Amino acid sequence: KSPSMSPELLSHALCQANSVAEQMQMLVDLFELSDSERSTRELLIALLQEVFNEFFPECKILAFGSSVNTFDIHSCDLDLFLDLENTKTFQARAKNSTEQAGEGQWEDARSEDSILSDMDLATASPAEVLDLVATVLRKCVPGVHKVQAVSSARCPVVKFTHRDLGLQGDISINNRLAVRNTRFLQLCCSLDKRLRPLVYTIRYWAKQKQLAGNPFGGGPLLNNYALTLLVMFFLQNRDPPVLPAVRLLSAAAGEADKCITEGWDCTFPNDPSMLPPSENTEDLCSLLACFFNFYSQFDFAGSVISLREGRALPITGFLSAEEEAEGSAARAGPRLGPMTVLDPFELSHNVAGNLNERTERSFRQECQEAAKYCRSLQYQRKSAKGKVWGVVRLFTPRGASGGAPAGSGGGAGKDLVISIPFRPASLPEAVRHQLQDAGDRFRHLWFGKVCQAVGRVFEGVLACGLLRSGAEGARGEEGPSGVGGGNEMQVSDPEVVKQDAPAVCKEEEECDSSPHAKCQQGTKRRLLSQEGSPPPGTAKRPRWDPADALAVLNWRCQVWHKVWARRRKVRRELLKSGPGDGQPEGGGVELETQVTERIALEEGGGARGAAAALLEFGVEVGLLGGTEDTRAVLRFTPEEDASGLFQDLFHFLESFLPRMTEKLLERAE
Ligand code: ATP
Ligand code: MG
């Protein structure tokens, strides 16, 4: 059990389990804080309590958040709430007694006492109190570094690190609701044992897919609290429910449990044994799959997620409430967004209010992907051949599967490569004959033909715009050769450049699941980026560096229609309505061109150029290899792909482009 387990080791460990449920429990065991980590945190809290008591008499330091909400992981921060209520009372008492002792004495008492004496907590601003907290941390707590007051945050905090203990911490002073919702998460965990492994698994999945993380560093991502609420909401919506609606919990609470915090009803039973266990008997394996299914189909745009009610509420109700509240003294409604998840207690707060549409879309798409995978046998059954199975495949990092991180700028720089093997045999006899005399130039001339053909596939068959800029990144002393259908191309010294084998998906060989899953995995894996280390269980994949290419072209491609979608259907229709039966399924160049035209027409084609292109991306077309492993490669660099459109296009091009290119080469003159 190591705090810094590598993804490879984690994958290996999980694959040894015997069931998905066991894998999920294993994640908890591997990630949760160890006993010694817990006692270290407790010691630090005790030390802070002692120091702060010196300056803030009768204050309380309370831990909340992941250190104590039962969703702890090794690296989680230490969230602390400095409760100054008693200190305020203490100060008011002291003020009263000094005032009674005579006017002017209060001022004197303030300057003599601790540093708190310089501040009246009843009137000080949160920023002033935070500055004081920061000063105490800096000056009086051994081992504390990097102290920084962040007053501008929604919930102002003082951040610090404890170098020796390897801990990051936050101290807040206005966060009573968070202490209460932490208690609520603890309660839910004790209500049903399935919640914890589910949350750990989904948190790790979301982290790998760059959907959730620290909002300070990661852009508009889901925070862990919001993600946990999404899991709990899903569990409230099982039939029968795994967790009760918060409204029901509140109703089941006793008089002693009553709790109003900052004006919000935060009542729930403190003792979980008062509540009946869930009648739901679904196992973790199926619940995880159902989670992905649930959110892949969820109508985020039209609903508000309410854990209090335990169901989705129509967003329309909130729109009118917002209007009514306008100008009145009524409490403001939640900030509605692409994803609206109401806090179970602070009902005017959307915990996912920081998300943008892109993150919401990515979340839904990743859920769809995961749901698809969970339908395969690979997910459900341990591989008899020692292959990667179960939850492990859900954890492939997003960057490694070609998509753009949800919070960041997109897929720029991703190395998405399509390889076209050197097959001069596909050229007509006469051309081949002519080329063979050309010695080393043979490959370049073949490449020129390939570029011509690829250009025609984009422009002619798929009705895309292709901007051919001058060659960049070309090497060698020779000038542009002009080969390649009007493209400028520079040719370098045709020395043999050894490369790895062309990009092939080794994954198909590894699949041991149903044909459906096999196909999904196979095509998905082909999308693997060449960046970074390959995910566990995948074959080493080649990279190509333009610096190694014998020739490179730089193009920009604009796609105006979803030419990859519905092709099969449109093709079928065309064949049915066409004059004869001569057209083979899969289509020739003409048929495919017609398919595109039909798609463009149905999408309201013709307006191209007026509106912005649906997709725009760079394509580097390179000639690689020596005498034996010559090939043309196309590297795609999408600007951003939050919508996943590029990924779909790339998916389609992977088989379509080489096939069509080949057909056009066969006709080359
Ligand atoms: P981790 O620190 O591992 O990311 P965490 O649950 O501690 O997980 P933090 O962002 O540190 O997450 O937040 C600490 C606590 O503050 C949460 O557990 C939750 O109780 C509360 N909290 C965080 N974000 C919100 C929010 N948007 N609305 C309400 N409470 C929140
Ligand atoms: Mg935290």
C-alpha cells in the first residue's frame, strides 16, 4: 500500500482481483489514508488547536472535507474550519468587563494582550481575520510554509503546507455548512457500504478523464464534492433506492437532530442505526455500469439535480422562480448552468456552477464511452489469459485516447496519426514502370501521388476545404520540389530513417470479449495518442517527428458537414434509388462523393463559407522511412475538441481515408 503507486502497478494489482466489486474495494484499500497518515493529521490538528488557542481563546479547529468525510485519499488536503464563535463571545465578555471597569480601559487591554487584542472580531472583516490567521500560522506553527490568505475565493481560506508531513492545508473561518455537509457524507457512507467504493472508483475515473480535480489548477472541472453528490443522486434514483432523499432523512430525524446552519435546514439523523437499510441488492459491478448509463442519458439541460427531493426537477420551475425573485426580497435562486446540482442544504447553491458547456459535454461523452465498455465481457469478467479487465480499462487517461481535456484548451498537439503504407503495387502498371527508374526519388514520387489522392479525398469526396500553406518543418538543403498536386514540398536528403512499425492496433489481439466490445476496443485503441507512455496493457506505439521525415506538407482542413455520420444509411438509400445494382457496398469514389453531397444537402449545405466551419484542424503529411518501411503519415492537430466531433471524424477517417486514397491511387495517371 503505497501513497505513490504508479498507474502500472495499480493496474497490475487490480487485475489480480476476482471480481469488479473486489477491484472497487481494492481501490478504497489502496487509496485511503493509512492509520499513520490519519494520526499525523490528528497530531497536526492538535498542534494547531494549541497554538490558535493562545491567540483566539476558546476557538475550535474542526476538520472537514476529504480527510474526514470517508472519501480520503493519500494526497488529499487537510480542510480545517476555525470556529471563532466562542472566541467572539469571549471577546465580548472581556470588552464588557473592561468597559464596566471604566472608560478607556478597553483600549489599553487590547494593546497589552495577544495579537488578537488589536482586532474586534465582532466588527473585523473576514479578510482581516484571515490575515491574522495567516500571521499566526507563519510565525507560530513549526514546519508550516507557503502561507497564503486567499480572500477572494467563494469561501475565503488561508492555504499552507507542512513540508515535513507532506501536507497541504486550508483554514477557513466561514464554512460551517461544509462542516455539516461533511457530516452528511459520513452519514450516507454508514447508511450503505456500496457508496464508498463507488465514489472512489468514479473519482479516480473522473480524474483520469480530466473531468474532476482541483478547481484551483484545473479550470472549470467538477470538484470532488459535486462528483460525490452526483454519485449519491444516482443512488437515490435506483429502484428501489440505495440512498434516501435528504427530505426523508430530515423527516426521520429526532428533535435533538434539528440543525439550522446559516439559515438552511441541515437536519438529518445523527445516528444512522435509526434508519432502515436499503432494499436494493444490486452489486457494485452493475451499479457502476448503471451510473455511467444514467448520466450518459441524463437531461442536464432540462433538469436540476435535487438531492433533497431525490429526483430531477424541471429547470423551467427555476427559471420562473428566478424572475419572481428579481427585485423582490426573496432569496436568490441557484445559478443555473450546463449542469445544475443543488447542494442538499444550501438550496440556492449550484455546486457545479463553475462548469462550462464543454465540461458538461465531456462528462456525458465519457459516461457514454464508459457505459459502452461496461456492456462488454471484458468489464464483467476476469480475463483467463491475464489481460487487463474490469474497472482498469475505465482508467485510461483521457489524453491517451485522443480527446481533449475537459477543462483545458483542447486537443492541440495531440499526436493523432493515420498511416498509409508504401504500396506501389496499387499504382497502375504504366506509372509504376515510370517511377521505378527514378531510384530514391521513387518514394518521393509515390508520396506525391499519395498527397494528391489524400487531397482529393478531403476536397472532392468529403467536400472539405483544404488550405495548402507553404512547407514548414522541412529539412535538408534542397528547395521545394513541387511534387504533390500543387503542394509545396521540400525534400530532404533521402537518407534512410528508421521508424517503428506503422500504427497498428494490437488491441484486437488482446480482446477476449464479445465481438461488440472487441470492435469498440479495437477502434478506440487506434485513437491512442502517441504522447506519453502507453496505458497499461497496450503495445508500444510509434511516434513520428517531422524532423525525421523525408518530406512534410502542412495543410489546414476545414470540415463543413458531419460527413462521417449516417454514411451507411445514406449510402444504402442512394444504392436503393440508384439505377443499377453495380455499386458494391462500401462504395467507390463516386458513390462516396454522392453520399457526402446528400449529407451536406440534408444538413442545409451550400451555406459553406458564410458560417464558421464545423471543424478546423491542421494536418501534417509526412513521408517516412527508408527502402523497407516507407509510408505516408498524416498527423492531425485539432484546435480543440470538447464536443468530441473531431474524435468522431478521426475515427471515421482512420479506415475511410486509406481506403479511398488507395482507390484513387489505382486510377492515378
Ligand atoms: P479533495 O480535497 O480530496 O479534493 P474534498 O471533499 O476535501 O476533496 P475540497 O474542495 O477540499 O474537497 O472541499 C472541502 C469540503 O468543502 C468538501 O468536502 C465539502 O464539504 C465542502 N465543499 C467543497 N466544495 C463545495 C461546494 N461547491 N459547495 C458546498 N460545499 C463544498
Ligand atoms: Mg479537501
